[in-house]
Amino acid sequence: MEDAAKETATARRVIALLTAVVIGAVSAVLFVFPHRSAPNASGPDALATVNAALNAAATVCLVLGFVFIKQKQILRHRAMMSTAFVLSSVFLVTYLVHHARVGSVRFEGTGWVRAVYFAVLVPHVVLAAVIVPLALATIHRGWTMSVERHRAFARKTLPLWLYVSASGVLLYFMLYF
């Protein structure tokens, strides 16, 4: 029992550290590094398109992972959720590189479209920060076969992670098309 408590405490520290690193890196790129507010008139930067594709692929993997677990196909579920995590992690790296290079892209829509854009953007940004520790904790509990705790976390994590991934793709299209 003591080993399990130590492992849980270690996992919590690692999850907290990774969360702080991710949020710190995103904050640094968005708020500390000087950069311009780039207009979107020239179309999307190649990395913006890569980011949208990574988010779309992660969304598909999350949905397939959900379908597989409902069918009790645990190995396929694990493969899809692990792939979604890897895709989201690669997305994070390319997101940081993209914003360090290009800066923030100004949304140029007006009227009700602008309101819709910000109605999607604000929860996307907030949940993107929240999803980091939730996804890490959920994955850790799945890999360590803490099934009941994994299931309880997954019920909260999946809809939030799906929103972040899918809304990232929607925001890309709203910005550039």
C-alpha cells in the first residue's frame, strides 16, 4: 500500500511539473516573447495547417478510442488514446514554434461571426490549460490499470479534450477561410 501511495505522489508531482512546464511555455510564447499581431490575409502559415491537421487527427483518435472502449476492445482503446496523446503533444510543440514565429493572428470577422469566434475561443483556451493535467492523470491511471479511477477521470476528460481538439480545428477555419 505504501508503494502505491508513493507512486501516486510521484505521479502527481510529475503531472504538476509537466502541467507547469506546458502552461509556462505557452504563456511565454504568447505573452513574454515580443511579436506582432499578424494579419491573416496571406492565408495560413504551414504550421497552422499542420496544427489543424494534428488536432483533427487527435479528435478522430479520441472518438475511436471511445468507440473501442464501449466495445470492450481495451488494446485498441489504449492505442487510440495513446495516439491522441502523442498527436496532441506534437501539436503543442508545433503550436509553440508557430506562435513564436508568427505571433498571434488577428481575427478579422465582424458582427455575429466575431461573437461566435470568441464564444468558441474563450472556452477553448481555458480548457486547453485544464486538459493538460486531466489528460496526464487519466492516461496514468489507465496505464497503471487503476480502472475505476481511470474511468471516473475519463468521463470528465474525454468531452473536454474533444472540445479542445475539435474547436482548435474550427478556430483554424474561422481564422483563415
